[in-house]
Amino acid sequence: MDATNRQIDASAANASVANSSVSAPPSNELKPRNSGSTTALTEAQGKLTLLTAERAADTQLAAFIIAALALNLMVLILLRHILASVSLPDALVEKDPAVIEETTAALVASHQADVQAAAALSVAGTPTAAPAPVTAQEVAEALPASYSRIAGAFGAIVLAAALYAIANYIVWAMFFAPDKVSPVLQNIGSFFLAGSALFAPYAFNQLTSIFPAPKKV
């Protein structure tokens, strides 16, 4: 009887061991089977993000180049129009009526002296052509240069060059450093206010022409 019970217990133990070995999955089956696909997906997403960032940078650079070219093209067209319609030598000569009158009187006196000399030579038997009368072009060419106008032209060139450089910098900052645009725009007024001092001699000259000095009796 005891031997029979022992055989039954041994059979039950063997059966339980067999069942446990069948029901328990292998250790390698416990690992996730999709780990390789997850890594590939992560790499693909990283490459896509990098490609998107590169395309955005290229688009930003192309937009900046187009904006800079448009700005510089407009500046060149404006300069060409200004230089074609303005004579720089004529703009820098003295325009004071008193100076023009004095210069004209000197040219007329010189012309009269030439006429008298030609008449004297003709009387002496040496035919001499009378000199041509004084023209407005001769008067304009004889006018002296104006220091105030030269200083004003220099100031205009300096401020125009500064404005050109600032405009190009602002165009660049709008695309690559937007946080730097506001400080430049806030301080640009002070810069041009200081640069306006270059026009002081011209302004003083214009004021003196409006209020001429009293003539001596």
C-alpha cells in the first residue's frame, strides 16, 4: 500500500514538472520582438527632422538673398537717377547773390579791359577781334567753391552710407537675428541726430543769407 502511494506521488510530481516545462515560454521569447523596428523608426524621424531643418535654413537664406538684392538694386537705381540729374561741381559752388554779383562784376570789368585793349590795337593798325561778351557759363565757372556746401555734401554722403549699411544690417537681422532689430531701430535716431551736425555750416550760411549784415553808410 505504501509502495503504491509512493508511485502515485512520484507520477504526480513528474506530471507537474512536465506541465511547468511546457507552459513556461523560453527566455528568449520574453524579449520584445519590435526593438529593431523602433530603432529604425527613431533614426528615420531624426533624419526627417534634420532634412526639414536644412530645407528651412536654405529657404531662409534664399529669402535673405532676394531681399538684399532688391534693396541694393533700388539703391543703385536711385543713385543713377540722382547722379544723372545733378551736377556735383555746380552744386558745390557758391550761390550767394552777393558773391555772384561780385564775380560777374569782375568778369565784366575784365571783359571791358579786353575790349579797350582790342580797340587800342585796332587804332594802332593791328586788326584785333573784339572779345566775346561775358556769358552765364563763364560766370558759373568763375564762382568759388562754397565751404558750407562742401561740408553739407560730405555730411549727406556720410549719412547716406551709414543708412545704406544699417538697412543691409536690418535686412540680415530680420532673417537671422530678429531680436537685434529693435535695439538698432531704437538707437538709429540718436545716430542721425548727431550726424546732422555736419550740416551746421550750410544751415548757418543760409541763415546769414536770410538776415544780411547792414550796409555801411
